[in-house]
Amino acid sequence: MRRITILGATGSVGRSTIALLEAAPEGAFAVAALTAHRDVAALAALARRFRPDLTVVADAAEGMALREALAGTGLRSGAGEAALLEAASLPTDWTMAAIVGAAGLRPTLAALAQGKTVALANKEALVSAGEVMLAAARASGARLLPVDSEHNAIFQAMQGHPADAVEKIILTASGGPCRLMTDEQLAAVTPAQAVRHPVWSMGAKISVDSATMMNKGLEVIEAARLFGLDSDRIEVLVHPQSAVHGLVQFSDGSILAQLGAPDMRTPIAHCLAWPDRMAAAVPRLDLAALARLEFFTPDTKRFPALHLAREALRVGAGAPTILNAANEVAVAAFLAGRLGFLGIAELVERILDRMGTPPVVDLDAVLALDTQARRLATAALPAAQPLAAV
């Protein structure tokens, strides 16, 4: 029996992980802890189903609601950051780190400190605090497994091959819902359009990141951290069919690719069972029905977020932290109808230019820089008439 914790159990990745647990043979897994941001009803239902040692809602204001929802069950609950860190620190074999954004930094570090396996779905953790996270994993001996479909694909394709034989890796991008829009259409994109991903079913924030291609930029930074590669050895190709998730080109000219249906349960199942495999009731890829696989070079002039992320990786220091924080503010403002679609990358670039490349030596420095970037980005939001929200 593998004992697991799910940080972010009610989000899209958390729900996919839960689906795999429910389909697994009886006794294969036991749940140590479940957490959510503020969805008390969904979290309480999961707690009643899996009976974890600790159930935590991160929003402290929802603590009473969670206690009431679990009344009579005998289950222990908590609320707020301290309880969240306690959940992440419980003895466990495997932790899903799926808390979105910089809010997942401290809980992910707490999970890494246990020295076990952490399946990382929070790409912002490696973007904002890459060196801090990797140092924590080395110090405790923790194993870090990539959950993002692209990084998981690269991880699978690299297995059994020496690192020095890798010439480059290729991350694929669907292109999102805005790929074929004109410049005029891009300027008028609404939140409802941006979150309507043509292939994947994802949360609002990551869907907008996919539409701007910032998501792929964050993944380039994450790949550099995970696989020890510089930006020149990480290529991005737009692949509308989303069947090929990642490719590795080796020094002898061979290219190995990982393919599969666009379903997050596949990479999660790979991490959940690693180094073995487990059954997953996901759609099987029908290559004959698919008929063709297309690849295109991304247009970084029309979608500048990818270039901004590469530049942040190149200059290093605190630039990736600033990039991520400013982007989170910009996306939230866009979803709230306060910022236009093209204004997302413009705001991020403005904050990057203003803040430069301050050093980040530890988590406190990362969090301080994150706070400063968010404050400046919020202050820079336009005060114009609000746009139509979702």
C-alpha cells in the first residue's frame, strides 16, 4: 500500500488523481492528507470517501465550514497556512503538489523535506524558486517527478539514456484557442474565449496561459530546471493535435517521442505508479483516425509571452520569479475584466523591465520578490472602463 497526500485535491489535477485512486485495486493506496483552497463541499466529500488523517482548507475563513461539513465523521480538519504545511509534512510515500501558483511554494518545500516522492504539477514552484526547490530535494533525498504532460513525456523518453547523449528536447504546444486569430481578433479576445481550450480540460488560469503561450514559456523554464538544460537546447513546436507531448533528440540523430490522448490522467498515472505502470481508463490514441500530425514554429511576435519567459531564463536571478508573479496578477485582472488580452504580456514585460534581475538566495527572498512584483503589477493595472468578464 502506498500512502499519499494530495495538495490541491479539488483542482483539475487533483480531481484526475482522485479518479485514478478510485479506479485502483482496493488497498493499493491510502490517503494521508487532502487539501483545497476554499471548495469546502468538494473537499469534505473527498474526505468522507477516503478518510485521510488530515483534511485542510487553505482559506482560514472556511475552517468553520469544513469542521461543520465533517461533523460526526471523526476526521481531523484544519484551516490556514499552518495547517496546510502540517498536511504537507505528514509522513507519506508520495505527494501530489498541485496547488496553483506561488501559493504552492511553501507546501511543496514542506513535502520535499520528507525525502520521499513529490509529483510536481505546480510549474510555478520551479519557475519562481527553482534553485531553492532543487536544493531542498537534494538535501532530503526526495525524488521529484514531473506531472506536466510535456515534462512527463520528456522524462519517459529520456529513461535509460545518459544525459550527455541528449542533444535537445522538444516541448509541444497546442497553440490554444487564439492561435489562428488575426491581430484585431487578438486585441478583442474575451475571458470566455481564452478559457475555451480546443483540446485540454484545464482550470481558468492555465487555460489563459495556454492562450497567451505563457504556459509554454513557464514550461521552458521548468524544463531547464528539471533536466539541467539551457534555453538553446529546449525547442517549442506548436502541435494542434496534442497527440505528441514531448520529444527528445539524441546525439546520434534519433528522436524518441511520447504520444497519448490529451488526458492528464496518463502522466499522473505514470508518476503515481513509477517506476512501474498502472492501468488508467483514458481514451486510447487512434493514429489512423487522427490521420496527421502537424508541427509549426510558434509566432513569438504575436504571442510574445514565450519570448519573455526565455529571456527571463537567460538573465536568471530573480527574473523568473518576477515573470511568474506579474503574470499571475495580469491573468487574474484579465479574467476579472480589468485588462485586455494583449495587455497580459505587456504588463509582464513592463514589470520585468522595471525590476531587473535581483538575486534570490532562499525562499524568503523569493517570496519577498514575488510580493514586490505583485504589488507593482497591481499598481500598473489600467484604470480604464472594465472589460466584459467571464
